[in-house]
Amino acid sequence: MANDKWLDWIVNRRFGGDKKIAEGAMVQLNQIRNKVLESASIHEGDTVLDIGTGDGFLGFAALEKVSAQGKVIFLDVSSDCVAACKEIYSSIPNPNPAEFIVALAENLSSIEDSSIDVIIFRSVLIYINEKLACFKEFHRVLRSGGRISFFEPINIFVNRHKPKNTVYGYDITPIKALWEKISTAYLQKNDSSDPMMNFDEDDLFRLMGEAGFMDIDMMIKAYSKRDPGIKSWEMFYQSAPNPNAISLEEVVNKSLSETEKEAFISFMKPKIEGKNTVRLFSEAFLTAIKE
């Protein structure tokens, strides 16, 4: 049986099968994980809820911190991801306690009120429209004095500030008409309705306050960076940017004629494999407590 889109993306489609690219990306992801966990201040005996656990990237690191008196709850909307975490967990010698739950982040009804010490997650809210509902559920399940620590990319910042007619920092003016066809075929939503694009750091701060969190601490890092680029055409062409997206190769095949496809590839491939580029990034780390 095939994996659902969430686990399939994590295992197969995220890096287009390019191990070198995956290794490079994991350096940055490890830094994010370490920052989220450090800010969470997990203690022995804590019950930790890892929301949108995926393959347990955060949860298994937290598991090492809770001791036999604590517990990590691996929660995801994807039953395949939860099953994968169970399989990993079963291979760990004498692991600390864990629980595995399939649930929506905006509906944690399977978790009792005031039963969680720490909530952690990374890049979860970008997939959810009802962000306030999420924060209200997070607040409900936390104990008094409970902590939340998470990371979200602020995609709308990048969209606002990137130079026009650029893709991954490369000027595509000569093939603008082709890229417009590709963009249309992606069927991307307007910023106001796309959960990846319909919020910024101000919204996160405001929503946490509305949900009842106190001592909110937000660290924003927005920067441009000279980047050696992907360097792998196959990775650029065959990977998908997120579980809800198809690969560029799939959308090109869908939207362009063979002649247009050849023109697009002949223009883009040397750029991806060649010169460096400048990329924009915006990242938000937030922590707060329940009074």
C-alpha cells in the first residue's frame, strides 16, 4: 500500500532523491530542531506533545530528555507518519514512554485538558487555515505553567521582498511567458486563502495572545544570502516544495508543449547547475507559557 502524501513527501519527494542535497538541508533542520528543543526547556518527567510529528524529527530528540517518568506524544494528521514513528520507536532499545495519536492540530479532542507540560512543533501552521483554533487547543491541553516552543517560516515576507521575475533568485525575464503558464498550472491560491502565505510574524504573536498565552517571546530572522544554489537539476526538477504540491517536472509536463518544455529546460538547467544565486529567508521562533 502506498504511503499517503505526507509520508511520501518526507521519504521520497522532499529532496528529489538527491542524498547530497538532503544531507545539506539536514544541517539547517538540525539547527532549527536544536533551537526549538532548547527553548522548550524539557525536563525529566515532562509530558511532551510533538504536533505534526512527521517522521518524529523533533519527538525522538525530545524522547531522550523526558526520562522514564515522562512521555512524548507523537501526533500527526497522517496515520502513515504515526505508523512510521511507531516502527522507529519499536527499534529503540529500552525507550522512554511514548504515545502515538492521529489527530488534527486544530482538534486535539483525544487529549485531556491541562495534561501536557510542553508542546513542540516545526512548520505545521503553514498547512492549516484555522490557526487561532490551533492555538486555543494548544492552550487548552497545556497544564498551568506549561510551555510551547515552535518554528514557522514566514513565506509571505519572502514573496513580498523577492525581486520581480525571479525563481529561486534567478532572473527568468527571457522565459517569463513560459513561467506564467507554469505558475497558472500550479493552481496556486491567492495569498489571502493559502495557509502558507496568509500570515506573518505579527499574526502569530497576536493569535497566541488571543488564545491566552503569556510571556510570549518571538525571535525573527529575515535575511538574504548568497547561495551556491541547488546545483542539481534533477533535484530542482523532480522534488516537490511541500506535501500538497506536485514537482516542477509534473507541472511542466502538464502545462507546456514539447517545444516550450525544451526551451524552459535549456534556459533553466544551466542556471540551476551553474552560477550562485541570492535567496531570501524569513524564520520565526516563538515560545510562550500558559499562566
